[in-house]
Amino acid sequence: MILVTGATGSVGRHVVDGLLKEGQMIRALTRNPAGAQLPAAVEVVAGDLSRPSELPLDGVRAVYLMAMGEHPHETAQVLADAGVTTVVLLSTSEVRDDTEHQPGAIAARHAVFENALERSGLLWTFLRPNEFAGNALQWAPQIQAGDVVRAPYGDAWSAPIHERDVAAVAVRALLDERLHGAKLLLTGPETMTHRDQLHHIATVLGRQLRFEEIPAAAVREKMAAYAPAEIVDALLNSLAEAVGEPATVTTTVYDVTGRRPFTFHEWAAEHEGSFR
Ligand SMILES: NC(=O)c1ccc[n+]([C@@H]2O[C@H](COP(=O)([O-])OP(=O)(O)OC[C@H]3O[C@@H](n4cnc5c(N)ncnc54)[C@H](OP(=O)(O)O)[C@@H]3O)[C@@H](O)[C@H]2O)c1
């Protein structure tokens, strides 16, 4: 049995689909089973990573883990005590191995989970994806309403990755012991700016869309309604640092799965309906 946390999330849904294709038994964790909308073959169980001692771990050998909840060390201990052997953590490319001081709150949160797993005696794999292609969905309301996207840092570079590619690597890591102990930097196949991303969406839609740069301060307050201030600052700082800095592209998705990662253009074509 594999426990999939974040099963309702942007990567987790693809992890569920990928494991089902591999014939695996899945228990999906969600805080809201009634709204989970997961395939019938999945055992959907209520649970919250904020309360690790209550996690439904009976018969679970492997866990796809989100860095959620405030108790990383207790979470790792509970998993080890319950007889779980393997954990695949959804971390982030923001985590640095060369310093004790992580560059911001997002990197720090994920680094604490990584450290807890490293000390736990569990077999682990860390997935460190670059920006998700799906972040571009934040522009959907503006694109539905008009031809201008107003956002900060249009010249920030990333190597956007399709969530299905992150999930495909997660599935391999859950099933293949050769990936134990690996810290996998995951990217899409190309580096581009946010302006370039918008251009791909425009091409798919057959429209002229324009990126209009606005100051970070103009979005900080709005974002603070959805996320803690230190996370908002970390997000905006990492965008600021990515201006003029093409992102490193890795071949990890291909190396692990044997197929090339999806391009941002392919992601945009698949999600065309969300922008119409
Ligand atoms: N977005 C990016 O560009 C990016 C890049 C690299 C890494 N990441 C990392 O990827 C992860 C997912 O990010 P996302 O924004 O795409 O979110 P998401 O996966 O779309 O949604 C969050 C998921 O986490 C679950 N969750 C949240 N709090 C939980 C809790 N206390 N206990 C159990 N489950 C909980 C939710 O489940 P329920 O609501 O069903 O309970 C939901 O399935 C984050 O750790 C993020 O830092 C994101």
C-alpha cells in the first residue's frame, strides 16, 4: 500500500494516476474526503499532516509526502515507527545544499523536511522541481478578461515543468530502489522568462497578449491574503533574483522516466480551456 499525501494537489493527482497505471494499491490523504474527486479505485482517507500521529499508516510501505504541517521531525518519526520504508518528498529547487542558511522561507520549510527524513533511517528520495508550469494559471482571470497580464518580474527566468513530469519521477522513485538517496533537480526542457510563457499561451489561443510589468509592492498585499508574509516575500525575492538569470535545465525527467519532459507550449495547449 502506498500513501499519497497531497493527492488532490497539482502533482498528487498525477501521482495517483501514475501509480494506478502501475497496478499499485493507493490510500489518498486529504483534509476533505467529500471534495476529493479521486478515482474509485483509490481508498480516500481523512487526515492532516498537522497531526502526524493520526496518519492512517496501517499496511503502508511507501509514502509520497508533501512538506506540509508544522511537525517535520515528528512526521518522519511516525512514518518510521509505523514500518514505512520509503518516502518520496515533494521539495523544491530552492533548497541549497551548500549553506546552512536557506535563501528564504520556502527553501527553509522544505530543507527542514529533508533534514528530518535524512535523520529518520527511512529510505528517501527528494524531488526538487523548478517552477511548475501550472503557476501560469494565476494569469487565467486576466487573460479571460482582456489582453494584458499585469504582474511583476516579467523578465524572471525559470525552466517550467509540467506537474505530470514531476509526478512521473515520483512514481519511479516510489517503485525503484535505485532512486533511494537521490536529490533530483527537476526542470522542464527549456529555460524561458515569464514573458515567454505568456507568448506561448497567446500562440495557443491565437491572440495577442501583452505582459505589463507592475511593481512587486502592488501584488504583495493581495498575495498576503492567501499566504504568510514570509512565504510571499520568499516568492517575490526568488522572482527578483531570477530576472536576467536563465535557469539551469536538467535531463533528470528523461533520465528517470525514459521519455522527454513536456514543453511549456504543450502544457499551454493542454490547458487552453482554462484561459478561454
Ligand atoms: N508551485 C511551484 O512552482 C512549486 C515549485 C516547486 C515546489 N513546489 C512545492 O510543491 C508543493 C505543492 O504546491 P502547490 O502550490 O502546487 O499545492 P497543491 O499540490 O496544488 O495543493 C496542496 C496539496 O497539499 C495538501 N495539503 C495542504 N495542507 C495539508 C495538510 N496540512 N495536511 C495534508 N495535506 C495538506 C492539499 O490537500 P487537501 O486540501 O486535499 O487536504 C493539496 O492536495 C509545495 O510544497 C510547494 O512548495 C511548488
